[in-house]
Amino acid sequence: MSKHPRSFCSALVTLLVLPFGAARAQAVPNAGERVETLVTFGAQSDKSWGDDDFSQTFFFLIPEKQREPVYIRVWDPGCGGTNDDLKGPANTTTSFSLYGGPGTFSGPQARDPRPTNPNPTGRLLKSQTFGNEAKYDGTWFTFGPLNPLEAEPVDEFQGRVFKMVARGLSGNDGNLYRYFFSTSPTANVAVEGGNAFTYEYCFRLPATSSKTTVHLYPFVNNKVVSIKQSNFDADNGATLEIFSVAKNGHAAAVSGNGEWTSSVLPIAAKEHGLSLDFRLTSTSAAPNDLVFYVTDQYDTALPFFAIPLGGPPRYQYDIGVKLHR
């Protein structure tokens, strides 16, 4: 029998007993993150447009007891419509490849935010390539039905995991898209107790006129002593503050145009088994695409969960009480 740290189990139980309305956050990105879309650029794009490797990987977590089929739905998987970032006539193709079985999560570099091996681990279940097909503009494409037993068991998350890899194969446009983890092939019906997570997040930050603060939720396990947050191509156009039960708006570094920047923060014991809240607020008049990842003191990447484990953190004030005799 696998043993799980108490702090992690508490956070996971909090997730699994969420009411149905809260569990509907299986949109990826979810509403609480306030990230409008994910983005993956074509392979001939300039990296300074906001994508460091033209690839993005998401894992979809299924509760261990789930036996009914599940579906991974992709909104607007093609590149060329009104929702995408075109640099001229649409010329970009993007593949979405779904993996399951051994190695999907546990394989070499499967969770590396900057992998050197271009071949994803696991067993390829289905791959679909999209170009500028009008029928996919603003509509959903569905992968499935998927048998939960085809996903790789992951003891630390008490469930099974599928993996979706989006990759820009050609062209120089930005493909903007979203996912939904569903029990229906034709509608967005949340998988109760499910979740999704990534180890490198490439997304679009809204312009400052939207007055939107984006929330990213990296999970801190009980082995973490410090974290290093790294971000790419923020264009010096945002502020980043980190909140948690122990942090009340710690400022962190943001990058310039086409460059990586990082900063290190200590982790307190009471932050173990909970999520941090990275609050990113634009100071730019235009939307901006950028990349984030977080590692611990061993340079091991930490996951960003769509539904934050333990819920969105709230700072806990320490109130000292003095007794006077």
C-alpha cells in the first residue's frame, strides 16, 4: 500500500469533495485562473513572440474509482480563424497527441518543463493535426471515448493520468485554444473529482484594459524548501506577486522581451501540501503571450493545477497576544 504525506492527502481530499459547481473548473484554463487561452506557436515563429519551444503538455487526472469513459475536448484546435494570432496569411499546423499507459507520467523527461527529447513518453493513443480548417474555428474537437484504465496510475495523485501534447509543426502563427475534461463527447460535463495540470504554462496574458489579474497555482509538496519561478517573454509588461498561507504579496521578477528571468523564494513548513497563488497583472496596453514554470531546490518541476489543491490559498495572519499580569 502506498503511503502519502498527510498534507498532500488533505489537499487531495479537499479537491475530491468539492461540490459539483466548484468541480466544473475542469475547463483548462479554468475560470478561477482567469487565463483566457493557452497558446502554441508554429515551429517557424520568433520565440520572442512568447513561446520558447512551440510545444505544451497537459496531464489529465482521473480519480482512481472512475470507470466510465472520459473525453478531452479541444476548443478551436485549428489556427487561422478570428481567435488566433496571425502574423500574415494563416500558414500554421498544430498537432494534438494523446498518450496513456506506462511512461505517460513517469517516463524520462515527461515532467521536464524544458525537455531535450522531442519524443513524448507513454503510448500514443491518438494524434490529430489541424491547419486552417474553417469548421474548427470557435468549435470543439473531441478525443475519446477514453477508457480510464488506459491512463497511467499515479500513486502520489491517487488517480490515473492521460497526457496531451500540443505541438506547432509548421508556420509562424500563434494557435490559441482551450481544453475541457468531460464525461460527454458533445458537451462540457466535468469529470467529478478530476483535474488537469502542467509543468510549463504557455498562455496569453490579457491587456491591462481588461483589469484582469491572472492566477497560477503551483502545488508545493512536503519536500520543498525553496522554489525558483522562471518566466519567459513577459516584456516587462506585468507585475508578479506571490500569495499563500505564509506570503502576502511577495514580489517576484518578471522577464523582458524574448528572455528568461527567475527568482528564488523560501517555502515555510505551513505551505507544504498546499498551492501557491501567483498573481500576474498586466501593465501593457496589448495582450502578451508568455511562459512560466516553477522548480524546487533540487531543480524538480512543480505542477500547476487547474483546480488548486487545497483551494486558493488565503494568507494567515500571525496575531501575537501578550498577557499582562
